[in-house]
Amino acid sequence: MKRLTLIVMVTVLFLMTTCEKSGFRQDLTGTWEIFGSGGGISGQGASYNFDLMRLDQKNRYQFTRNDTLIEKGTYMAVNYEGELSIPNAHYEIEFEPKYKLGNGVTQITSESKILQMISNDTIGLTDGFLDGFIYYFERLKE
């Protein structure tokens, strides 16, 4: 009886963990088109050298421009528990580059970003600083 109880408890914990992860991935995975940036000391925004960001369920990402791979690697997201009051902040996401075109500069991945779910189809990745940058993305229909 104790063994059956243990098996049931382990199964329930596994299912709870799996459901939470799949909910996150459903919200975030897919292809995202960058449509702008803002912030910085003078409000000029940041520069970037890609037009699409792809996130998959195996925690892999890609940045592409005109169908050319610019950067790829893995990402990890955890629930955001920061002290700053950032609207719609749900996750802190960290990118780990494995490849950069021509060993070029890292795109927006040099440090962790705070992910804001602005709507189901719009996200923002921000530094979380008052004068930091934010990158805006819209989900592409696939």
C-alpha cells in the first residue's frame, strides 16, 4: 500500500511539472518577428541584425535575417520574481549562444532579459533597467 501511494504521488508531481512547462511553451514557442525597440538613455532604442526569433519546445532558439541564420543556441526561462515593478513580466529568459554568423556579435543575448507578455501575440524582452532597452516581437501565424 505504501508503495502504491508513493507511485501515485510521484506520478502526480510529474504531471504537475509537465503541465506547467507545456503551458509556458505553448505561450512562448513559435516564430516571432521583431518590429521595433525602445529605451536607452535618449530613447533611441537598440540596434539589432535579425528579423525573426524562433523558440522551440526543446529550448532552442534561432535569430534569422532574410532566411539567413545569424545566431542560434539554447534558452532557459524561469518565473520572474524581480523586485522591479515591470508590467506583465512573467519570465526571465537567458540565451546561450552556440553559433554566431562569422563569429559576429551576440544579438540580444549577452545577458538575461525579462519577458513581458503584452498580449497573446506580442512580447517584449527588456533589460529591466530604467534606461535599458526593450525589444518588441509579434508572433507570426504558422
